[in-house]
Amino acid sequence: MRLGILGIGAVAMLALAPVIGGCGTTDRSEPVALGPGPTSHPTTAPSTTATAAAIPAVDEFADSPLIDHTEWTTDPDGRRLHVYPTPAGRADTFPAARDRAWGEVLIDAPDADTPGMYDQFRCHWDWARLFRPDKPSWNLEPWRPAVGYDATVQALCNPGGPDPAGN
């Protein structure tokens, strides 16, 4: 069976949807790769069957901010960036909106521009906002290992382990 756009990580995310939410772990390792930030995009082409109708042709939130604000905190398990999406950021499904939202995050928190942080953000954008639409913030940690997007999704947006405090 071909999984198409969802892929194995998405199937794992769907199966474990009730436990999505926390960000954090006792692993204090630095990200594996640091650099100017993510510049590549997924290479998997979307399916032209079931998903074509779900992709909007126009961004109805083009003139709306997607991120309200960000806030850095230091918790027992390490530094954490709380990303607070706006209602538009929770609802926008236009394909380019994710990168626009990430740009808004980087305006508030330029030091978040690492591959691992982007993968965590993308995982929250693609999955966590669907399964936990009322979660106040999306929590990203720079100390989590940069394992790539698919592995980040398989780890429920928390590579390196779940947050023991449940944040």
C-alpha cells in the first residue's frame, strides 16, 4: 500500500494523536546541525487525487499575522521557545503560509533559525495544530537533536524524548 503524502510519520502521528503536546526532555544535547536555517522544502510531491481538493488556491489569511508572539523561557530541561499562533495561524491551510509563519517566528526570535527548530515548528504547523487546536503555544527546544522532519514527526514533534513535565 502506498501512503502518499501522509507517509509513515503521519500514520504514526495519527495513531498517537492523543499524546501529542509536550515539548521537552532530559536530553540537553545541542542540535546536530547548526547553520543559517532551513532552505530546502519537502521533496515528496503531493498526491493529485484526494489531496488536490483540500489545498486552497488563495490564501484567505494573506493579510493577517499568523504568529502573535514568541517567548523564550528556561525550564529544568533546558531553553524553550513558546510560539503563540494567532487564530489565522491556527486556521491557514494555504501551502506557503507555513513558511510565512516561520518568517514571523524568526522576526521575534532570530536565534531560533536552526534545522531542528524548523522541523519542530513544521511538525507543530502540520500536525499538532490539527490534533491540539487549542494548545496555547507550540514549544520548540534548541537542545533537541536535529533528526530531520520525518523523524521529528515520528517523535510526535519531540525528538530526543517527551517532556517529563508535560509542557
